[in-house]
Amino acid sequence: MGTRFRYVADDALRAENPDWYPECHVCDAVGTVYPMRATVRLGDGQTEDISAVCESCLNTGINIEYEFNFKENVLKYFKRDSSNEDPKTLMLQALERLAHNPRPAKCVQGFDWPLCCNDFCEFLGSPANAEAYEAFRIDARFWVGGPAGKHLSRNFLVEGPPELWTEVSFFRCSHCGKKHYIDQYT
Ligand SMILES: [Zn+2]
Ligand SMILES: [Zn+2]
């Protein structure tokens, strides 16, 4: 688990380039901001699409409007736990925790974040090359809004490298250690 952000490993945490993102899109404070492509509901009740957010806003928690079927999708992967808590309550608690994290994974096809053991996984970064990708995915689960067949993901050793390695995002479950990856490209 990350020490700054629960679902982002410390060494995978990257601030945005200040030339592109000089200020927080929620509070407008000038300073270090992190990637956060999301629709949020601001204090005045209006929704706004934002791209960058400061640590202070993340720590306070931001009011995210999730994409149309994201909640319905992830709810399927929550199971009643040992405390016999309702899966929907567990999901809402996990979403509340997730709202305190930046979104470093590139999700050009729509927001996604792997789930395991009733919790969101920790983002670990992207592969540096095809060998690193193959080494990771050998015992990892491919995730497309849910577990998906690995044959549906790309094989860069055969196809050649992607346009950007950040199209691939690696994750790990902080509870069982299981690895997961997503691959989103245009
Ligand atoms: Zn802010
Ligand atoms: Zn797990």
C-alpha cells in the first residue's frame, strides 16, 4: 500500500508537469498536482470534468460522479465478508477510499480499476518494455471492467511495442498479492 495514497504505490506516484497543470482543478491552488481524470461535483453543486488535483483536495476527499455503469460493474465483484456486511456497503466504502487517490492509470476507453478481495488494487506503474510486460502478466489477471481472458490482451513480443507503454497499467492486491493489469488504447 502506498504511504501517500493507499491505492498508488509510492514509486509509481507521478506529479503532473507544472507547465501543463499549474493548479488544482478543484480548489484552484497553484502547486503540485496529480492526474485525476474524473467528473466531480463541486461545492456549488455543479459537475465539472477535471484532469488534475492537489494532495490536499485528495486528502479531504472529492465528490466523484462515476461513469454510468461503473458502480454496477464493480458491485458484482464485492462479496459478503466475515463481518456479514452487505456487498453494496462494502463497495461504497471502497469507492470512498478510492476518491482519496489520484488516477495515474491511463483509461482512454473509460475509467477502470481492478478489484480483488473486496477492495481496489494498488497501482504499480507501467512496463518499460515487452519483456517486463511478459514477466508481469505471466501470473497476472487481465482486467476489463472485470476479469477477462488473457488472450484478449496484447502480446507485444509478437505485435511490437504499443504507442505508449503507459497504455498498460499494473496493479497488485494489497490483501492476497494477486497481480492484475489493464490495457487501454485508442
Ligand atoms: Zn485542490
Ligand atoms: Zn486479492
